[in-house]
Amino acid sequence: MRNELFRFMCVIVQSALREGINMYLAHLHLIKDRIIKMIKRIFVPILAALFLAGVFGSISGCNTMEGAGKDVEQGGKAIKDEANEHK
């Protein structure tokens, strides 16, 4: 009788532990989902703003497409001159 009672108690404790672990894992899953949502909500707008700032900053350096072409041409000439120096 005592041995059966001990086994019964072990089964109850094991099932309680399983349930506790399952609840803990479900809670971790919810926390992970919340963290991912928070990261998306915070970092996506920040990255978008940085990207747009970079685009507008690079565009503002050249007033026209002609100015952009001249800037690229000067950059190419500088690279060519540097290459010629190291021949």
C-alpha cells in the first residue's frame, strides 16, 4: 500500500512538472513574440528614417543631374589619376 501511494504521488508530481514546464515554454513563446513585435515597431522606422536621410543627403549634394554627372566624372578622374601614379 505504501509503495503504491509513493508511485501515485510520483506520477502526480511528474505530471505537475510537465504541465509547469509546458506553461513555462508557452510563456517564453509569448515573450519572444512580444520582443519581436517591439523590435519591429522600434527599429523599422529608425532604419527607414536613416535610409531616407542618407538618400536625401546624397541628393542634396548635387543640385541637378548635371551636377551629379560632374561629381561622378571627377571621382572617376581622381581614381584614374591615382592609378596612373602607381604604375
